[in-house]
Amino acid sequence: MRTTSKSILKTAVTALCAATSLAALPALAETVSVYTYHNHPPFVLEAGKGLSYEFVDLLNKKSKGNPNFKIEVVSRAQLDKLVAAPDFNGTVAWVAPVWFKDKDRTTYLWSNQMMDDANVVLSNASQKLEYKDPSSLKGKQIGGIVGHKYAGIDELVASGDIKREDSDKERTNLRKLEAGRIDATLLPRSTANYLLNEMDLTSKIFIAPTAHSSYSRHVLVSKKNPELQKLVNEAIADSGWQSMLTKYKAK
């Protein structure tokens, strides 16, 4: 009789612990948004494909539908408003603490590192640009992306030392670079690796060894939801995650 009672008690305690853990996550059937403003390869491709969508599939596999995750692609301005709202309960993928003025990681919860990345300077292989710092671009015409800011470079554009011509798409700048219509462009290394392979430009475009900036990408999580942070970290630690990064040339 005592053995039976202990068994029942143990089962009850285990169930209570599981219920408590799940209660910290959004309720069953609730959808958690995984926001991203990185609407370019390898994160977002055509027809809802890309690394962002595969990451969400992995999250849903880990959560077993409790909660359900979905990708929402928004602009950076829209995202800033969403994250600042008191009732924010989503996540933001592919970002770094410093980009959200949270270098000390006190405003939000942050996942473990998703991947290493860097902003790199690309030029035509026939006229290689050995980038060392923004002054290396003086007298050059660079291809930028509408709305993007480039630290140390924008100041030289404003002073007239660098000419900047913007496009809406990263692929457009790479074609301009191939044709010699611009001298250089900047891309995340993960994006450059993916697009140069996809567009068959690996032998035509040179990536300067010195990066414009280097950083690691993480997932931002609402500070009130540590269980969500834990689930995200479990997904990143999954063996399948490194395979995904390899598949998209992101490592």
C-alpha cells in the first residue's frame, strides 16, 4: 500500500512540474510570432522558403505545437514599435543585443548564439578592393540597400568622399558589381555566400578579407518568458541546426 501511495505521489509531482513549465509558455494553441526584418537570402527566399522558415519548423518540432510558431516579416520600424509595446510576447530572430541598445542584456532575454556573421565588402574580381576601413572606399561608388545604414561609411557619403547608389535588392547590386557599374557593395557574409553561389558569381566577385563589422546573431525573447528562451536554446543546440546552416551556406 505504501509503495502504491509513493508511486501515485511521484506521478502527481511529475505532472505538476510539467504543468508548471508549460504554464510559463504561451497557452496551448496560441501562436508565437518569430519576427524578422531580414527579408533577404538566406533568411527569406521566394515563396516562403529560407532559413527563417526552417528555423520555425525546428521550433515547432521542439514545442510539439505548444505553442505554435510562425514567421512574420516586418520592417525594422514596425519591429521597433512591436518590441517596445508592454504586451510584447514574441521573439525576434537573427539579431544582436547591441542593435537593440541592450549590450548588457538587461532589457530582453537573449538566446545562445545562432551563428557568426559579418558585414563584408565585395568588389569585382577584376578590380579587387582591399578594404581595411571606411577610408578604403574614398573616391568609390558603392551600392547600398534602401534604408540601410553603414557605420563609418554614411559619414563619408555625406561629406562627398564616397558616392552611394541604392537598390531595393541585394541581387541587383551584385549584378551592378558584375557589370562594373559600381565599385563595391556591402552584404552580410551569410547573404554573400548564398547569393554568389546561387548566381554563379563566386569567381567573378571578390570578398575583402577584412570585414566592415563582425557580430553574432541571436534570438531576442520577451523578458517575461524565460521558458520560451529555453525552448529556443534547445532548438539551436539540436544537431539539425548546424545542417541547416550548412545547407544555406551560412557557416
